[in-house]
Amino acid sequence: MICRSALSRGSKLALGHQGARGFAAAASPKASYEPTTIAGVKVASRDDNGPTTRLAVVAKAGTRYEPLPGLTVGLEEFAYKNTNKRSALRINREAELLGGQLTAYHTREALVLQASFLREDLPYFTELLAEVVSQTRYTTHEFHEEVKDIIHQKQAKLDASAVALDAAHSVAFHSGLGAPLYPTSSTPIDSYLNEHAVADFAAAAYSKPNIAVVADGASEHGLQKWIEPFFKSVPAQGSGSLNTAGSKYHGGEQRISAVGQNAVVIAFPGASLGASSPETAVLAGLLGGESTIKWSPGFSLLSQAAAPGAQAQATNYAYSDAGLLAIQIRGQSNAVKKTAEAAVKALKSVAESGVSQEVLVKAIAKAKFTLLSGSEVGGVGLVHAGANLIHGGSPLKITETLKTFESVTGDKLKAAAKALLEGKASVASVGDLHVLPFAEDLGLRV
């Protein structure tokens, strides 16, 4: 609780005005996505009656589902290329004339085709996304002249942090979620990736059971009006099969030598999508990362543990049937080593002694902010809502989830930290292996 005697007169007046308003802003988070089904397609939407709309097709085509390496990135790069109705040039020009934005990206579980545009242009972009899903032409010349080159350019830009996070997933889950988010330059994708393989993967992934349409800034009535006619061409069932094996956590260690960059990832089993695990969210808030307050070192464990020359951040990566709570550290090799040692020491301190009530309150507030800000960011909110739908769940209920954070006590947080340290960790090191520590040096079981 803030001590009023320590506040300036201006601060007291500000608090007084907030009290008179009953903290209305904090009590009214942005609405959750409401699910429905339109013409056999899973749909989730929310509408604040603003002037712009974000519309996305979220497909079960992330890297965990690809039967061969590189197919997800190949399918992503074919987005908005030539279709049976329109050329890529026409798509680009029409979208620009309407002031729209077209993006395609992927996660470990989903491939996302997203359009952002003026609200009145919903019919055009609904038709376009349906067309991309069901009528893209996977041509040989586009694959060799554009898609393949773009993939190789992105491979060359992968840094140590990305490689370390992929390695941590690999030792944690082996196959499926253990597949790299983006194949490295040493991955022999040319043996597997061609326009025919991408077309076969699209035929398996782009079907009504495997996609969800998510809209932020569109009414359910408008979606009903346009999804029904335009998504008729999407197959009711996919041809071919996806890699749908369930996830199993293993734990382990991987070390990769690299020049110029250093990164260490220390990971543990985390919370999955839709799981009621508020302790994990609060623990991630407690671990935190760089300070978010200017001129303050921050309260989080990692902001205090980070040595000069290193940066650290904790994130819970939530998936449909598993989660990974990861501490990511990057920087100079000696600084990364010191930060990794201090991070594990701090986590052990929580497991042994717990945290003060003041720090607990801060961690809960941080977890709330992370949840709310993520739900308000169009891309993040869309992906989470769509991922829940394509895996048979429902979009996250923000208000209910916020309430569960209040149930986290110091004892529960202590027990959660203890459970992580007693189990197997997943540790990945990339960089100067002469300096970067082994999991055993950190006192971790793998």
C-alpha cells in the first residue's frame, strides 16, 4: 500500500481524483474475444467500434505440425503470392490503395495471415484471406526466384538468442514443439523443401477444422455476412496429415559453439494455454527482466541479477498441451555466465525463503499488466485467441484470469519455485563454450 505521507501534494491530488473515479480504468479491461462458428469455421471477435479492424486466419501449421523441416516457413513466404483469381502484384496494389497492411508470420503452433485495414473494407480483406488460404498457386518460379531466397536471407540473420531458445525447446520436447522456430543455415532444408511439398502441407493445414478466423474491431454480424460466402471454398477436411503427436517434457542440455554472440537459456516446465496456473504467471513477473522504470534498477530478480554487459528476461511460452518457463540471457560471455549463476541463485532463494509481501504485490501487478497489455496488442491477442480455438479450447477470459492472480500467496510462489528446481531443467548455451557454464555448474538437474 502506498504511504500517503510520502507523497507530494500533486501526487495526493492525483490519487484523490482516481479514488473519486473508483479506478474505473483498472476495473474495465478490454473485452475478451467471443467465440462462435460460421459456416463450419471457428470464429472469435471483439468490437470496440473503432475506425480500424485487424482480421487474421490462424492455422494449425506451426513448426510442431510440419512433417518435414522448412514447410512452415515455405508456406508463410507463399502468402499473398499469385492465386487463381489475382496476381501478387494486384494483391499488393489493391491493399495499398485501401491503406491496408498484410503480414504473415508463424509460431511453433500456428501460421498467421493477418490484415489490418479501415473498418469499412472488411468485405475485401475477408475475401482476400479466404482466397489466400484456398486458392494460392504454389508455382515453381515463385519458389525458386522469391520464396527460397527470402528463407535463406532470414536464416543468415538468426542470432545466438534465437538459436539458444530453439535448442532449449529441442532438449525440452525433442520433436514437435522441439522443432526449431526457424531452420538454421546448417539445416538441410533443400532436401525437403520445394513447391510441391509446400502445396501438400497447405492442403493438409488449410481446412476448416484446422483454421480459425479472429477479428479485432469487427461485429459478429459483419463477420457472419462475409465469412459465410467467402470461406465456402475452404475444404471441409484436409488432404494429408499433420504431425500431431502430443508433447512430452524431457529436459536436458545442449551446447553450441559460436563466434561473436553469447546466449544461455535456462528453462523449466511452464503453463500451457488455458491452464489455470497463476503461480507460473506471477513467478514470471517476479523473475522479470530489465527494469521498466527509468532511473530504477527494478524489483525483479533478473533485473538485480544481470551483470553489466548482459541482459536477461523471463517468459512463459504457453502451448496447447505444454509450456516452457524460460530465462533468456544474452551479452558478453563472462557477463552471461555471472548472470546465469545469479539467476539460479535468486530462484533458489525464492524456493527456500519465499518473498516479502511487498515484492509479491509487485509481481502480481506485473503479471496483470503483462496479461492486459498482451491482450490489447493486436497480433498477440489474435494469435492467442486463434490458437485456443484451433486446439479445441476457448479464448482467454481476461477478467476471470486476473482474479486468479490474486489467489497467489507467498507460500504458493515458494512451492512453485521449489517444484521447478526439483525437476529437470532444459539448458542451452550458444557462444564461447570455454566460458559459458554447464547446467551442473549452475546446480541444476538435467
